[in-house]
Amino acid sequence: AQKVTQAQTEISVVEKEDVTLDCVYETRDTTYYLFWYKQPPSGELVFLIRRNSFDEQNEISGRYSWNFQKSTSSFNFTITASQVVDSAVYFCALSRGSRLTFGEGTQLTVNP
Amino acid sequence: EAQVTQNPRYLITVTGKKLTVTCSQNMNHEYMSWYRQDPGLGLRQIYYSMNVEVTDKGDVPEGYKVSRKEKRNFPLILESPSPNQTSLYFCASSRGGVYNEQFFGPGTRLTVL
């Protein structure tokens, strides 16, 4: 079965703390893509990153970084020095064939 | 402005009354899909379309229909809505399929009484 699990339903941190959002996936495909999307309180879905199964390089974009490890089937997302504007629901997603499977989402609250 | 639009944004209806949620994109994307978002379940794919006249079921297609007669439009049809279809619905489009970034519409909040 192909599945995405975000075990952390809710995380609450204080501003400037670092926070890591976990994403574990299951797939039988050898070629696949992983994604992270952000859903702020306003409700829209915003693309953050795409990673293909052949590229295990970690990526950093400003305060955001992603750690892709095929050995543990994980694609974790870290926010460094969190800010109140980072408060949102974050979704991890896995491509499978012509379909896209999302995790349950992690609600991140950053308190001032 | 490149965008995906959905209408209506909010809808309250009653069981059994047919409804259509429209979705339109202006980016000439081949791939379009519908998702529903429910608390604790994330987003689940309802239907997708690889191109005009090509549609297929996602993970939760029961109770829904779609059509893709034009590249830009991908309406979602509920022939006989039931309360368990109360949800937040998102339309999305992308170039080439699920391997690329999905562009999402603003969402349609549907309540079926």
C-alpha cells in the first residue's frame, strides 16, 4: 500500500524555536516524488518543495530545510527560528502513478 | 494572473439536490484533479484528469462525477449529495501530472443537510 503518515497532529512552539515536522511514506514504486504544502489560516494551499526519489540531497531555502532519507522512508521538514507567520497546517504528499496521496497534516502553532 | 478558480466558494444544500462545483484554470495545464479535505484525514483525491476527455478515479470517487470537455474546465458533480459529503473541496491543476507542483484553487466549503 502507498501511504503517507504525519504522526504529529499538532505542534506548538514559541517563536524562534526550531521545529521539525515528520513525514514517513510507504511506496512500492522506484520512481516517485515527495512534496510539502503549507495551508495558512486563510485556507489556500501553497507549494513548498518537490523532491524526486533519486535525489537524496538535503535542501535549504532560507529558514526551511528538508531531509530526505530513502533508507528510513522519511522526508522531514525543519523550520529554523520559527516565526508566528509559520503557523499553518503542513501537508506531506507522495506521487503514485497518476495520483497524489497526502498525509493527515500537522498543525503548527508558533506563539509569540 | 495565473490561477485556479472555483465556484461557489460556499454552498449549503440539502440531501439529494444535485449540484455542480466548477473549476477553471488559465495556465493551459493538462492535469487537473479534485480533493476533499476532512479533519484528521488530510486531503484525499476524488478524481483526476490527465487531459481532455481523459478522467479516472482517485481514492474516494463514490458519489461524485466529473467531466473534462475543455482543457481549462473540470467540474465536480454531486448527483445526489449526502451529509457525508460535507467537506472542503479543492480543485488543482499542474503541467504534466502529479510529478509537478499542483496549483490549488481557493476551496469550496460544502455543507449537505
